[in-house]
Amino acid sequence: MSNETLQELFGLAGLRAVVTGGASGIGKGIARRLAEAGAEVAVCDLNAEGAAAVARELGGFGVRSMSVGGSDVSDETSVAAMIAEVREELGAIDILVNNAGIYPTGPVAEMDVADWDRVMAVNLRGPLLCMRETVKVMRAKGKGGAILNVSSIDSMHPSFVGMSHYGASKGGLNMLTRSAALEFAPDQITVNAICPGGVETEGTQEAFGDGLKEQLELRIPLGRVSTPDEIGGVSLFLVSPAARYITGATLVVDGGYLIS
Ligand SMILES: NC(=O)c1ccc[n+]([C@@H]2O[C@H](COP(=O)([O-])OP(=O)(O)OC[C@H]3O[C@@H](n4cnc5c(N)ncnc54)[C@H](O)[C@@H]3O)[C@@H](O)[C@H]2O)c1
């Protein structure tokens, strides 16, 4: 029996986290929960104003927070600068949440190569670059770490027609998660993925408003889409010390959608 308290197992006091795409939706929900659990959080996003606003809000939890605005996860130089800035200001990085992602539509038969490449660049190359840069910082400290990749149920099943690039990028992310988990295990750095089903966010607002939400909910056994806060809670568990023996896992968080 361990002597760790529940607070130590599920809390993040003294840990430093990076959340990409943290200005909005699921990323904001995750950043809030991590800060509430005691982590110092760097909110990174293309949207500088939004990232700064979320970072200010996190201060309300009594933790140090910062934002890196204008950082593009698909861009090598931008990611290197982002991680260097976080390391400089927070001193170290213990947790990385790769959440930034885009989900445009476009049928296979009419796929624009630039659209395909952009989805792959943000959703798949982005997590790769962020892991590559962050792991250097984690290894230098030698205290392990936790990486969480925000994938999607679309990595396993096409939820809607016309999202082949999105599904392929997230399927790739699941495999990237497993490969990275294997490579980083000797450093006690875990790498896991969550696959949310429908979540009501700024990004899905418009599509959900067009009746998509009701259409989805008909197929969800729990009868409703999820919230960023719910995804935040599951994410908190996967980056907490309580989950330190979980690596290479892909956790579906979809209200039962995939079993229906
Ligand atoms: N909302 C859902 O139903 C749902 C379901 C499954 C998975 N997801 C995944 O969750 C993640 C977040 O989705 P959301 O619905 O909260 O989206 P959202 O559009 O509300 O927020 C995404 C955030 O990422 C930022 N971003 C976009 N491209 C970026 C880039 N290149 N570099 C840095 N930041 C960038 C945006 O500025 C925005 O703040 C995505 O990876 C998405 O694929 C969402």
C-alpha cells in the first residue's frame, strides 16, 4: 500500500503544463482543470488574445499561468520558440497536452491538396513537433512526464461524410501516440490519447447549430454530447500521477457512441 494521499495521486501541485489550442473549447476546459488541480499552465494558441484571456482566468485558481499567443503547432520554428519560452518562464515542463486541431470538411472526390495538407500539418505534424521539442525539456530534467494527445472517435469510425482528412489525421495520431509511448517509456514519460465524441465547443457551435447535434445525440447511448469540462476531467486523470502506469492507451470518451 502506497503512502500517497489522494491529493498527491490526483493533484498536479508543483507540475508545469503546456496546453496547445488552449484559448478555446476542449483546450480551455483542460487548461482549467489542470490549473484547478494545482498545475502551472502555459496556454498556447494561434489566437493570442484568447490565450491571454484564458491564462488570466487561470490565475483565479492561485497558480502561475502564462500564454504564448500566435504559436502555430504546424510550424517547426514557432513550436521551438513556444517551448523555449515556456521553459524560460516556468523552468520546466512536466505535462504536454496536444489539443490544437482543425476539422474542416471536404469530400474525397473533390479533395483540395492544400486542405488535406493543412489538416495533416496541424493535427498530426503539430503533435509530433510539440512532443519532439517538449521531450528534450522533460529528458533534461530527468523526472519523467505525461503527454496527452487529443484525438477523436473519427480516428476509428467516420462520424460524418466528408471528413476523410480529419479521420486520417486522427488515426495517424493514435499510432503516433503508441510509437512515442514506446520510445519515451525508458524516460518514464507516458503518452496517451483520448478520443472524444461530440463536444460542444466554440469550434462545433456552427455545425451543431445546423441540427447536427440532435442528429448525433440520437446515436449517443448517454443521450447527449459532452462538454469541455468533462473532457478536462478525464484529461486531468490521464496526466496525473494516478495514471503513471498507463501509456500507449487510447481512451474513448463518447457517451457510448461507438458501441451503438
Ligand atoms: N469538439 C468536438 O466535438 C471534438 C471531438 C473530438 C475531438 N476533438 C478535438 O479536440 C480538439 C479541440 O477541438 P475544439 O472543438 O475545442 O476546437 P476549437 O476550434 O473550439 O478550439 C481549437 C483551438 O485550437 C487553436 N488552433 C487551431 N489551429 C492551431 C494551430 N495551428 N496552432 C495553435 N493553435 C491552433 C484555435 O485557435 C482554437 O483556440 C481538436 O484537436 C479536435 O480535433 C473535438
